[in-house]
Amino acid sequence: MSSIPSLNQDRPSGKAQPRKIVVLSGSGISAESGLPTFRDAKGLWNTYSWQELASPAGWQRHPEAVLAFYNERRAKAWQAQPNAAHRAIASLEGAYEVVVVTQNVDALHERAGSSHVVHLHGELACVRGSAGASPRRYRIDGDPIAMGQLCEDGTQLRPDIVWFGEAVQHFDDAEMHVATAARVLVVGTSLTVYPAASLLQYASRDAEKVLVALDMEEVPHGYTFLQGKAGEIVPTLAARWLAEAGAT
């Protein structure tokens, strides 16, 4: 295991940057790679208890079960492959500064080639100690975590996942990135999970704002809704944006 460097702490200036695209992604984009979502009719929380498997209290009661659950999820995430939407988002880096702000805990954006990914809810590929306000983090990629596998501080390693009742990660950075984007692409999210869904309100009034989803009961003001599969719509949208930038 290797220690993970912290994210760049430099803040964006607050002024919209014409060559900057921010992508806000949710579990719908990974569902097209075969990974289950959480909240729809076939979602994980209709099969498993989040109170037992995704909360600090559940971890304290039966850490073995929590580790087994996330080991299975990690293995499935590593078997999955980035889809056309992930790859199209990564291709935008050929002409733009692209920041992906994701609620997803898989590494499909990175594996598709995206170089700047902000994980609000943590990462399956990482582990951390289970005590202290600022535990050391390690990257394990697709490997499992075992009981008795300890952090350098002597505590049991746990998934570096934001559980219910814990604060999301890097939210201030995400706010500023959205506020400084000339284009905002929202893909694969139901917009029902907060505070992540509130990021849409920070987009500049003048930014081009696009929402891609299979269905959406209410489209946020100022957003163009493109209905359909991300793997079909995002590549077309990315090709248009690249052409507008003069990229081939």
C-alpha cells in the first residue's frame, strides 16, 4: 500500500473560465457499466441495510460484515469497465480543463482517462484508519481488506467511504469548481442526494448547463435536459464541444 497525496488545495479564482468543464456524475453512469445503483427499484439499499453496512454504528457492531460487503463491491467495480460516457468525458481533456465531481465510489472515471476527479463520497480503491479526525489513507485498488489489517496508527483499516452520518469530502472544492465552469454537465444522478444535488445552484448563470438522464421529474432551472442513456448521449455532446473548441 502507498500513501495517497492530498488533493491540491489551491482554490479556483471564482471567475468563470471559458475552457473549463465540470461534470457532476452519479450512479446512473456506472450502472451502464453493470454496477448497481443505490436508490432505484433494484438498488443496493433495497437489498441491504444501510444502517448495518454503511454507518459508523454498523461498523462498530460487526466490522467483518461491513468489510465483506465492501470487498464484494470493490471486486465487482474492478471487474467493470468504463463505458462510452466515461471515455467521452475523458476525451474532453483534449481541449478543455475538465473536473469530474462524482458521487460514485468506483474508479471508472479514472480508468477511462479522466485526470482530475473529486470524490464526494470516498473511493472503494482506498482505505484508511478507523480512528482520528485525519486518518492516513492508502490505495489498495481492487484488493480486499482483511480483519487485522491495520493502519500505521494501529487501528483496523476500513473502507474510505463516506457513510451515513459522516461529512462528504471536498465539498468546498466542488462548489468552487462548479462556480468557475463555462459548461456544467450533470449525468447519471437523480438529484435526490444532498448535499451533492445542491451543487447545481452554484453554476454560473451564463454557463451552458446540460442534464443527461433516463428520466427526470423536474429539470432544474437553466438546464437543458437530454433524455436517454449516458453512453449514447454524452459521446455526441462531447464531440460537439470538442468541435467547437477546434479539436479533431
